[in-house]
Amino acid sequence: MVLLKVEDLYSGYDKKVNILKNISFEVETAEFIGIIGPNAAGKSTLLKTIARLLPINKGHILFDGKDIRKYKYKEYARNIAFSTNLTSYSLNMKVKDFLFLARYPWDFTPYDFDKLYEEFELKNILNKMLKELSSGELQRVIISQTIAQTPKLALFDEPVSHLDIGHQISILDNLKKFNQYYKLTIISSFHELNLACEYCDRLILISCGEIKKIGTPQEVLDYKIIEEVYNTTVVVKTNPISNKPYIIPVPTMWKKE
Amino acid sequence: MTKKIFTTITFVIFILNLLHSLLFRLDLNKILISVINKQETVEYKILTQIRIPRTIATHLVGAGLAVVGCVLQSIFLNPLCEGYTLGISSAAGLGVVVSTILMLPLNRFFSSFFGVLVAMISIHFLLRLFRRTIDVSFILSGVVLNFFFSSIIIILTLFFDPYKTHYVLLWLLGSFSSIDTTSILISCTVILILLVAIVSYAKQMDIIILGKEKAITLGVKEQKVKSVLIFICVVICALCVSISGTISFVGVIVPNVVKSITGLKHKEWFLTSMFTGSIFISLCDNLARNLMYPMEIPINVLTGILGSIFFIVYILKGNFYGVVKS
């Protein structure tokens, strides 16, 4: 079933300047989609446009067959959640209070928070302030809040950048679990191509505001496309464990021939 | 533990202070007798027509100023915001001074309200003109505005009849003495209603401080809530100025001290700040009346001195976490 349908989308931070041009794709229920692309390609812009944070200049986005501009605020928040960084002012909040706010769109109807605490191993940090957490813990809390919002579609903007590999894997494992068992549809942007290919069902490669390629990791991570978009030399191998493509960047000093 | 101590101490101060501000230098026996005999003695009149309105006014102005501080701090995400530092109070003061000089047939509330309104609208259009939004530089521009309006007030009072403007100047320094019972009661009812309105937005404020993006994607109409709350804050500020002149600093001290006890849960924070602010202002008013009796010290002086000492102790103790760097 098609959950999200983006058709001929033009959008940007301003009504006059289009950062995204001619974007069209579809997302099925329970898919894990990765958005990859170089810096300033429009990854965040795409996520924010889907989250209704930026104006749509042309084209439209349909969620569940209905134009996203026609949803009411709370109704939209019940369907789509967006995970971002917090203001430093709000870091004086307790973890528990912060997580509780996820139920605002549902008018604070009961929710099984204990299960959430268990899944994300939050028991020990519940009564801490957000500012007392390490960046790995903070990221875990922010992501678990997005899950507690119980949306149909969750958007993540580089959820694991600037974390160590242990935290990266544990957070993405959790997301994958929710994706597989609870049929949560996820769209997430990535800097780390190898992680994106391990976890995502399909990848969208964006370059200069336009879609370069959509498809399974095997289709998208072709060395010709990657070299062209990222303007660097790479070698693509296969990960022996998952059989997914694995990218090794090649420093210029090795390019002899 | 700190919560318990804090609550007990504030309650004790609240009761003592309340009794003091109502019954100070009055003979309790005479009042009781006059209540029982239904006679209108001088003491009885003082109690009902001066003391009670003044006590209500001090408490509500304190509550209003403190909670306006809380709201503005959370909206602009800056622990130094309040009605005074953002220039709202001085704009209201300017409104009153102008209407006094021009002898406009407006009472104090409307003139202060128009002062603020004119100031806000002109700032809004100036920002539009220069294509700037009110965000980062807001506190700085507020400080500038504050100086600007205060200077204009002083220029105006220098150029016009000093007899006419003298009492306005004294009142601007903060004083509850020039009180007219009916208008006070009306203003106080309005403040009370607006305070209730602010508390009803507490949950939305919890979400709004997370940032614009998070607020919208959690289903809060962020812009609308912010504008409504700013409007309410401006009205409360204008009312407070019209009752007691510009009282500075309360809106910074009280919210920050209270925040270190309640944490950033807005409902608790708002309510506790209101309570603490009302006690603080009432206490300052009592001191202002008694320290140099029978002369009254401008209340602004007292809040300044008491507040800064208290605040510095607080910062040094390390309980202060208003200014955060993550």
C-alpha cells in the first residue's frame, strides 16, 4: 500500500528559491527509506517539506491519499513524526517529562511508556536532566520520543551522525526493530553510506536538489553514480555478512595510474 | 527536600506578610469592635479602602510581572527576558507621560496600553522595513528600546511643566501609593483572568521551547500560541505599569530562582512563580513603606537592591541554571 506519494515537488526555504526540483517518489507502508547525498543536496529540505515545515512551491505530497496541506495540526502529528535536535534552552527538562510530551497530539491518552523505557534502555536516565546526558544518550531519548508519538511515518534527519559505531548500531537496530515488528514506515537521511545500505530497503540519492537514483542499495550504490555525485573515487565491494554493497573511499594519493 | 523547605518558608512569609500589609499600625481591637458593631471607624475605613486594595494590587502585580517574565523567557528562549528588559514597561510609561502632558482624557491603563501598542506596532513595521525577524537580536533591541523610551520620558518631563510631570516621574519609579480603588479592582480582575489564560497554555509552552520544528511536528500551532501569549503579556505589563509604575528585575529573578526548584515544567513553574512574585513585591512594598517611615521609598529601588543581592548569592551557590550551554 502506498503511504506517501510525492509528485513533481518543488520546494525550498523561500517561496522564490526552489532547493528541491522535480522530486517524485512513492513510499510503501513499513518501508525503511534512506536519503543519501552530498552536503547541501537537499536531504533535510526534503524531510522538512514532508513534515510541513517548509512551503510547497509546486507539485504536491499525498499522505494516505490526502494532500498534506489539508491535514489539521494535531491530526498530522498523529500520522507523521519528525525527529530533530532540541534548543539548548529546553535541555533543562527532565527526560521523563520530555518523553511524556510525545503524547500531546493524542491528548495524553494512556501509552505504555514502560515498554518504551525497556526497548531503549532508558530506565537509568529517566530522572536526569536532558543536559546531563551524553550525546549518545540524548540522541536515544530524542528518537524514543519520536517513537512514543506512535506515528505511521517517522522522519529522521541524520539520526546517527557524530555518534560512535556502538551507538550508531544500537540506535539503528532499534529503529529497524520498530520498522519490522510494528510496521513503522521510516524515512531517514544518512551521511554514512554503508550504514544506509545495511539498514534501508531502498535508497534515494539526491544531488543538487534533484533525484539522481532511487532503488535498492545494490542499484543505487554503483561506483559510477557515487563517484559522479560525490566527486571522489570509490571502490564498491560486497559485505560478506549481509551481501549488501560496501563502499570504500579512495584517497587521492593512491590514484597513481 | 529543597521543594519542601522552599514551600514552608514561602508560606510562612506569605502569611506574615499578608497580616502585616493589612494590619500594619492599625489597632486590631478597634477594627473588630467596628466590625461587630457595624460602625465605620477610621481604622475600618483604612482597612477596607486602602489596605485591602493595595494588598490585592501588590500581590497581583507581583504575580503578573513574574509570570510575564516566565512566558517571555520561554518564548524567546532567553533567561534574561522580561517586560522591562524588552522595553515593554518603558513604552507603557512613555504612554502615560505623553497622555499626561497632552492632557488626554484617558485613564492610566489605556494610556499605558496605547503606549505599548504604538511602540509594538512601530517596531513591527521597522523590522518589516529592514526585513529582519524578531529572534536572536530581540533582547538586545529590547535593551536599546528601554534606554530610548526612558530617555524620551526624561526629555519630555524636562521640557514640560515640572509640576504636572513630577508625580508621574515618582510613580514611574514604582509606587503603590497612588491608588484609586475601583480602577485597581478592575485592573486586578483583568490581570487575574489573563493569568488563568496563561496557565492554560502551559502544556503548549512545554512543547514550544523544544524548538519551532519540534513544536509544529507535535501538532502545536506555534506561531498562533506565541502571538496570543505575547499579546497577553503586553496587556499584563501595561496593567502592572498603570497600577504601580515600572518595576524592574522581578521578571528575571523570580522565574529563574523558581525554575531551579521546579524545573522546566511550565504549569508548576508558572504557578510557583506567580506565588513567589506576589510575595516578593508585597514584601518590597511593605519595606518601602516602613524603612523610612513616614516617607515611602520607590519600590524599584528595593526590588533592585534585594533582588541583586539574592540573585548574586544564588549564582555563586551554583543553583542557577538559567543560562545553559549544552
